[in-house]
Amino acid sequence: MVVSRSAVLLGHVSGVLQERGHTVDTLILRDLPAEALMHADFDHPAILDAAARLEKADGLIVATPVYKAAFSGLLKTWLDLLPQFGLHGKVVLPLATGGSVAHALALDYALRPVLTSMDARHVVNGFLVLDRFIHSASDTEPTHIHEDAAPELSKIVEGFLEGLRVVDGSPV
């Protein structure tokens, strides 16, 4: 099975959060029933479960590839099935993968307005990791984020963690 670059990025950030003592519940949108998503079946058990899992969360990490200057249609479809204020009180970390630094614009001009309109408490600075900096597992090397991208990604994750501390009342 091929693992997407966005999944590698999400796995990397999730690992950092778990190392810091946070519980991570990963929802892979590709695993949701396509028919329920495409037919906007708000009452489908998998859609209800996904929404309930999100509701319990303090934060949300969104990892998406950039396609045609925007985030994935699958992500947009799922967000459209959530309540209008479905991100109320949440800290959100938008992440993207793409082939060019120009794809970073999709985070601020396409994804951020949608997340903000859903009443996120705080959408922290997003981050684009170029495809060439994401290495999938091979026989000789594990899946990882290239060292050239890791320091800036770490700063973004720290900003997300700081936002979570503010939400849960922990000292910063």
C-alpha cells in the first residue's frame, strides 16, 4: 500500500505530539465511505462517528495535498458535512504537501478562511512541506521528513502546542 506524503507528514507531527504526552486520534478521510461523503449523508454512522471524534478534540491537525492551488476536494467534502461552527473552541494546525513553494498560498488563501469560518478558536500558522522533503519508507530507509524541512516544521508544531496549552488552561 502506498502511503501519501500528507499521511507521512501527519504521522510525523502526530508522533511529536504523542512524545509530548498528547493523545492523538487520527481520522483518515479516505477511509470514510465515499457514498456517504458524496451524497452528504449526515446520518451515516461513519460520518456521525467522525464528527463525534472531532467534537471531543481540543485541536485539529489538517494535512492535505495541494491540488490545483487548493486543498483536496475530499477534505472540503468532509468539512462541508460538519456543522457550521464545527470547529468551535478548537486550535487548528493546517499542513500541506506540494511540489512548489507557490503551493503554500493554498494554506492562507483557500484553507484558512474555511477553517476560520467554522469558528476555530485559533488557526495557527500553517506549513507546507515540499514533496521532495518527504521520504517514504524503503528497504534501506524509514519514512521521515528531510532535515531541511524539520526545523521550521518543529517551530510550527510548537506554536500549535502553545495554542493547546492556552485552551486547556495549562501554563505556557
